[in-house]
Amino acid sequence: MKRAGQKLVAGTETPGTSQTSKKQKTSSYGSGFGESDLCTSLDWASLPHHVILRVFQFLTLVDRARASSVCRRWNEVFHIPDLWRRFEFELSQPATSYLKSTHPDLIQQIIKRHADHLQYVSFKVDSSTESAEAACDILSQLVNCSIKTLGLISTAKPSFMNVSKAHFASALTVVFVNSKSLSSIKIDDTPLDDPSLKVLVANNSDTLKLLKMSSCPHVSPAGILCVADQCHGLKELALNYYILSDELLLALSSEKHVDLEHLRIDVVSENPGQAQFHTIKKQSWDALVKHSPKVNIVMYFFLYEDEFDAFFREETPVTHLYFGRAVSKAMLGRIGLNCPRLIELVVCANGLQPLDNELMQIAQRCKHLTAMGLGECEVTCRGFLEFVKMCGGRLTQLSIMEEVLIPDSDYSLDRLHAEVSEHLGRMWFPDMMPTW
């Protein structure tokens, strides 16, 4: 990097170049961009503040600090409040992580000078307890903050779950109490608890719009119900199924609550073979959709086949379904019967039984379906083609592994791809299994 006063010269100049030709080359800038004889010079220290600021926004904290030593002007930009509106603290232990950790002294400098400027902040930690503890220590220092977005991101488990609940809750409370304007919070896989949520609600109930808190075992249904009851502007919510209840859906459907836009539900088996999942009443789902007719209800399933009994026995307004483990033919049949709002369906695995009839039923009943993905499943080529015919051009995303499709007496894979492409109105091929 050049220091102040040095020139960066683009292009070359022959000894016999005249002053006139120089002017001609310079005036052609813009019309002849990229020509080898273009001659221009740039004084880095004279760049406008907004240009330097834009450059700094692409740099990590360490690189920003290095760039700030180029000259006095760049150092001034380093401390412009706008540069610190959005910031990600990367905290890791070098021996256990691929992340580049932020130097502690630099973090202290930023907190001292810019805590009141930080508005969109995230903390990225690895699996070590030390990195999670460091994140909590920084959170505890943000007493002058005005944070609007807070994200606690674990690149590997268990991370924050190894921190004591008291330490984590105490650090988070500092932000909840002092910010007063939190609108978006992502705190998955953390020891968040009900008292912390009450502090959040007491200080940010008028501003909170998005709350993602899946895999927070210390939060009870009562804790999330408190959020739904008092945060009337809440538009996006992500949680575990064990917290979901009829009471919560009714609270989100009350007249004082705004229309919910996005509800994500993770259905995870913590104790395989031992979990018994409760059933949500159809009336509760109906109340939510009546109040928020455009709500996206997204469900991620990580269950074993014998754990699906409580789901989709009645009409359920789910819009996006993802199955991370094998799901039975019977379960897929229920989806075709009872999920009329379905937009996207992804099935990781099923087994060795063709799903022709189930796909036909889904195509017939799920009139809004636009995206389908099939992994370790089996479908005959004829059955798959019939499914595509029934869905027509509304299938904007169709990801099917080649191994899923079973050739029959009528259709080979080559003929299938040609006819599917014709019905979709675009070129389509099945996905290939990587060879590496």
C-alpha cells in the first residue's frame, strides 16, 4: 500500500510522448477504458472521504487498522461513526479454529470509541469455550450501545452452550437493557432463558420484529408466549417445536398483533425413540392463517420414521417442508392430503419404495407447489413425468438426483429429460452425484 504523497501510475509512457498526445490520451478516459496507453495518476491521500469509507467497509478489523496508518486522512476515516454501524466480531482459538480471531487490543479500542455507534453487530465463535466466553465479555461492555441487530453465531457446537447460563444471561441482559431499539435477534444454540426474554420484552417490546432462538433448552413455552403477548410488532419467529403451542399461535393471532410474515419451526429428536411430540389443533393453525394470510410456515424435520405420528393428521398450513432424515410413504401421503398451502418440499431420503402415487397426490392437492427436491428416494420415470405434467410450468425449482429415477419400458433417462424440459418450458436435467 502506498503512503501519502506517492503516485500510482497506470499505463506506460514512451520517451518521445508529446504533451499534446498526453492530453489526448487523458481526455479519452471513459471512451477508451482499458487501453494500454491510458495514463492517469492518483493521490491516495486526496481521495474523497466517502470513497475511502467504502474501501474500509470491505476490510476486516485488522486490515482497517493497518490501512488507518497510511496517512492522517485515512486515520480520520477509520473513526467515522458510519464505518462502525455494521461489524462482526470474529473470536476464536487459533489452535482449534480456521477463523481469524480479532486482536483483543483492537476490540478494546473499538468498544471504547465506537460502542455507541454499533447498530448491526454479530459475534462469530468456534467450538471452544474460550471464544464464547470472550463474546460474553464483550457483550458485558456494551453499556453505551444502541444495537438494532444482534447475532450470536456458532460455527461449531457446543460453543455458547458451554458458557454458564448465569454468565451468558448477565452479558445478554446488558445489551437488552441498554439498546432500547433491538429489532432483530439471532441467538440459536445458546443458554438463553425465560428471565432474559422478560428483560428483552421490558426494554424492546415496541421495536422487536425478528427473533430466532432455535435450540435454546432453557426457554419454556411460557417464555416465548411472553414475547408473543407483548411484542406486537413481531414479524419473524424461529423456534423449536417443543415450544410451539396452541396458546402461542392464538397469541400471534390476536387483533393487537401485526401480521406474522415468517414462522420457522425446527422439529428435532433429542432422544431417539423416546420423544413424544404433541399435536397442534387445526383451529389454532386456522386462527394464525386467518390473521396472517400470507405467513410462511417453514418446518425442518430431523426425526426417525416412527416419530412422525403427531404430524399432518389434520390440515396444516405449512408452506415449506424439509426432511433431513428418511420419511415414510405414509407420511408423504398425509402431506399430499393435508398441506394445501405447500410451496416447497425437500425429501432427503425415503427408502426403496417408489413414491409415484404420493407425488401424484401432492401435485393434485398442493396447487401452490413451486419447488421440489428428492434425494435418496425412488420414482419411476413415468410416475415422475406425470407429476411434472400435473404441476406444469409452476415448478420453478426441480432438483432430483439421477439415482432417484427408475427407467421403465416407456421412458429412458434421455427421453425423460426431453419431455420434462418441454413441460417445464426450460431445459432440465437430473442432478448428478459428485464423483470426488
